[in-house]
Amino acid sequence: MIELRRHNAAFCGPCFLHYTRQQVRKAIDEFEMFSPGDRVLVAVSGGKDSLGLWDILLDLGYQADGLYLGLGIGEYSDSSGSYARAFAASRDARLIEIDLPADYGYDIPTGSLAARRAPCSACGLSKRHLFNKAALDGGYDAVATGHNLDDEAAVLFGNVLRWNTDYLGRQLPVLPGEQGFVRKVKPLVRLDEREMAAYCVVRGIDYIVEECPMAEGNRHLGYKEALNAVEERSPGAKAAFYSEFLSKASPLFRPLAVASRDGGLQACIRCGSPTTGEVCAFCSLAERAVALGPTRRAAAGGS
Amino acid sequence: MIELRRHNAAFCGPCFLHYTRQQVRKAIDEFEMFSPGDRVLVAVSGGKDSLGLWDILLDLGYQADGLYLGLGIGEYSDSSGSYARAFAASRDARLIEIDLPADYGYDIPTGSLAARRAPCSACGLSKRHLFNKAALDGGYDAVATGHNLDDEAAVLFGNVLRWNTDYLGRQLPVLPGEQGFVRKVKPLVRLDEREMAAYCVVRGIDYIVEECPMAEGNRHLGYKEALNAVEERSPGAKAAFYSEFLSKASPLFRPLAVASRDGGLQACIRCGSPTTGEVCAFCSLAERAVALGPTRRAAAGGS
């Protein structure tokens, strides 16, 4: 039996799989993420969330391909890539692969040195750019990421702690496609980490269990812990925090986010991506990271 | 030396006292809480915050009297009353006393049984009513409470977790006096719990250290713990959470709170206090609590 305290429910294996798929179906319908005919590109890390999401979308009958981005984070990347490939083979599904060191000449350890910011910052920037590019190049209607309820609640908590009204206005389960940006959707917002881990176990999906070694001790994990302590006392608190935000507070912040974006976008002179400057943030990061060279990369622990 | 990580500072005793008074002075000025000529009634529990606040207001030259409300919570109430009286005597200040069991015929343990809600709910309701009444009867310009930064941040966190837009619109360091409500002010919003404890130690003020036994394990304390875990990793996060709320988010929620209050108030047919119904919530609670009688009171652990 799989017990879900926040729903005051317990499920056997088959009922739990039904419940999980229903939650994804509900999220897709409620937020109008995509339609049955759409081609969806799933950003796959090799972890429980992205592999579970891909599996569910395939079972629900969607045209879902996978995209794996090799980040060059030593053994962690080697191992996560193997899980992604093994899953794709087991489902006979299409997996697109991009390798940051081979295709763009830098890895995340070097990228974060070049950016002089936390590793997760350079990593997020690279992912957003390359997911978007791959989706546009491949003619996909949407990129789906495996952000689950815990992820979204932790991001929300971080934005609320600083009352970052701009980010609060943009934190939605669907970002519409516009001006060179493909639509981005998060179909797992109704499911939490424990549920996704249980889903993979029940379905027999092998995934990389380790957290990314570069994320250790970051703020995001601290926010998750704080919210877990609240959830422990009041089951359901985390889900209410996120869903009530969407229904009651998000509409108040949205106009502020739209206003702050009205700067006007133009094409990056290097890659053509939409940007507010001449060169987009990705091209600028890549240039600096490549300039650091392979010696610095080795010193930073890259492969 | 008293180290304050969030300010990246350390103070000797006299400098710390100066810092503490300055923080109270800043809060009073910034939020226009009251003027030098105003008569202020300090709600005194016998704890570090309310006694520290009273002490600071007297030192800053304000006309501040104390109000002690005996809640009938066994030894806790006996002891907290003694601390309040001893402090008043040491400063030769005026302390008004109201005793809930003697003057109104019920205590908080019985009141919470009658209300069939958490003890802190019946207690808060009783306090709000009696503080307001005492201030109006005594012709005071404002009631000052010892809510500190940790208290306000925890209340804010609770309101944000449920996105209670109505409460969020009303959570301010000053509630203006209107329609039978005296002005309520919180001059300690720039100081945290640890600072108030240090203030009392440096000043040699004896206070009741125990938390109220009826508050044990309540949600509010859980919110404080969660925020403390965040503060531990990022000193200053709690103060930013509260102050950025006031400057950036509160204005968005305020119109909603005003709209929800536009029901119109009338005088309670029992006591004359403003209420939306015929009988105010306090008179209704007191009636039910008195009806439970002394036997039930004893069984509930009341004195």
C-alpha cells in the first residue's frame, strides 16, 4: 500500500498508477498545457521526475520525445545519461541528445566559474536556452519539464521570502509560446517527490537517485526542508500553498511581471535567440566558459 | 558582546541598548505609530517582549501605562502576573489589571472548551476585546503590543501558506483607530526574539521564560521553526521577508481586505462594542464559557 497523508488515502499498486496518471491528466486539462495532436519534447535528466513524466505522457497517448542534455558533471552526467538511454530503449521512444562539452565546448563546472555565480544559475541558463532551441529546431509544440509540486512550492517560497513580485507574476505551470520562445509546461505540479519516486518503483523504472553534486547545500534545498517541516505537521499544506497561490495571489502579481517585460526583444547577433541585449545570455556565457579553456575545466572538476 | 548576524554586527551592552531603542524609535517614526504627547497602553504579559517594550517606551519618554490580563491558566498566569507587577513597581509605573476569572467568570481553558477551537483562538479573541475596552475606557490613544519580528514573520508565513488575501491585506504594524476600535501598534517589528531576550538580560529585567503551556505544539510555533531554519542559512532572510512584504506586496492585498470589511458594523446589544452581528464574538464566548460552570473549568485544568 502507498499511503498519501495529504489525500488521507492509501492505494495498491494499480490504483496508485491510475491516481498518478489522473493527476497529470488533470494538470494538462486544467492549465490547457497541450492537446492530443501536439508534439511534446520532454526534458529528461535521468531522474525520477522526468522519466516518470515521459512514461506517463506516453501511456496517456501523447506524442512525446525525450531530450537529454549532457552537462559534463563527471560521473553524475555519465550515469544520468545511461538511465535516460535505457528508458528510451525500453519504451522504444525517441531520445534527442545534446552534449554541452562536445557540442558547445564547455561543461557546467567551467560555466559556473565563468559566470561567477552559483552552479545552478549557469546550469539553468544553459538548459533553458538549449531546450528552447531544440524544441524550435524540431518543430515541437511544447517543452515539458519534470518540475513537481515540491519544486514549484520551493521556488514559490523563495520568491515569497524576497517578495520578488516580478518572478511571482511569472511563476505559472504554463508559459505561453511567444516571440521565439516555445511553450513551456509542467505537468507534474499536482504530484510531489515521494509520489514520483513511488511511481517509478511501481513501474520498475530505473533512475538516478543521487542529487546533482553541484546543487548540494543550495538555497532551494533549504526551502524544501522548511516546507517539509510544515507539511509534516499539516499534511496538504504544501499543495494548498501552491494551488491557492495560483488561484488567489498570482492574478495580483501578473500585471507587474508583464509591465517589467515590456522592454522589447531583439535577435541575438550570434544565435538569433530573442534577447534584450545584443548578445544573449547563453552566447555570452558560452564565450566566457570556452575562453577559460580545458585546463581550468579540469581544475574545476569537469570531465 | 552581543552578535547580530543579520546586521553583521556585534555590540557591547550600552551600544546594544542604544541599538534596541533606535530600532523602536525607527519603527514608531516610520509607521507613525504615535506622537510624544499620546497616552499609550502597553499590553503586558510578563514576558520579555512586552516588558522590554514597556521599558523602552518609558526610556524614550512616552506616557506608557501597562495593562495585565489574568487569563486563569494555572501557575503560568500566577507567575506571569508577578513579573508584570514587579516590573511596574521597579519603574514606578502604572499597571492596570483585569482578571478574566474574577471579572468575567471564565478562564482560557474553559473559554477554549466553549469555543471548541484551539486555545490560542479563544485567548486572542478575549485579549483583543479587553485590550480595546480598557484603552477606550481609560482614554488612551493607542494599544501597543509586544509582537516582535519573529511573531510577525510567522503570522505572515501562515497567511501566505494559505494565501489568506484578507488577512494579508490587514497585516500591518499599525491598525488605525476607527468606529469603536482604538489604534493598535507593534513597535517591536524591527527586533527579533533573541534581541528582546538579550535586551532584558542587559537591562536586568526579570520575565517569565516559559512559553504559555496552552500554546505548545501550535502551528505558529511550527512556522517560527521553519523560518528559523531559513534564517540560519541566510541571516537577514526573516527581516527581508517581513519588510519587503510591507513595501512590495501589502499594497496589492490591501484593497481586498478593505472590500471584505465593508459589511457595516453595529453596537453589540450586550456591551456596545462594534460587531457585524447582534452580539459580539466576545460576549457570545463569555456567555457559553460561563455556562460551562466551575466543574468543567476544573476538569479542563483551570485554576
